[in-house]
Amino acid sequence: MPLYMYQASYTAKSMADQLKEPQDPVETFRPALEELGATIVVAGFPFGDYDVMVVYEAADDMTAASVAMAVAAAGEVRSGKTTRLLSGQEWLDSLRKRRIVTNRKARQPHDSES
């Protein structure tokens, strides 16, 4: 199943609410992801531009888009980003496919200049 990474930045209100009543935000949105057919693989809280990062499995891009919409609709994030991740095998397959294209181009006759 394809992997996706979702990164989000909280709104100031969401962050203030979490400071008042700390809880693991991943556990608050896990049920919504599962309802959409997505399964969380790993989650964490990075330093930098984003406050939370979740890697999850989903059946397809449409499901991943639904996850992003569901999170946005909750109103807790000011920005979010979804990235499709290639598995190790998909990465290798893409390298091999690129090599095939490169080899075909190398074998084509070159245009002669007049």
C-alpha cells in the first residue's frame, strides 16, 4: 500500500489549547484516518516549519487527499502538506526505468548537422 507523509503546523489557538490540556494529538486524529482507510505507520513532532508529522499507508491518492481535507476541516492546523513516499522497491524500479530510457536514447541515431 502506498505511503504518505503529512506535515502540519498548528494554529495559535490549537497550540494554546494543547498547552492548557496536554494530550497526544496523533491519538486524537487517528480514528479519523482509520475511518478513511488510512493506517498510521509512525508519527512525531519535528523542529522547524511543521509541528507534527505523520507517515501513513493509504490505498491511493484520493484517500490521501481525503485525509488532508479531514485534518483541515477540523480547523486545528494553519498549514499542511502531503507528500507521497516511494518504498525502497519503488525507488529501485524508478532507477531501473530511468536507466532503460537513458539506454534507448543513447542507441538512437543522432541527427546530422548540415
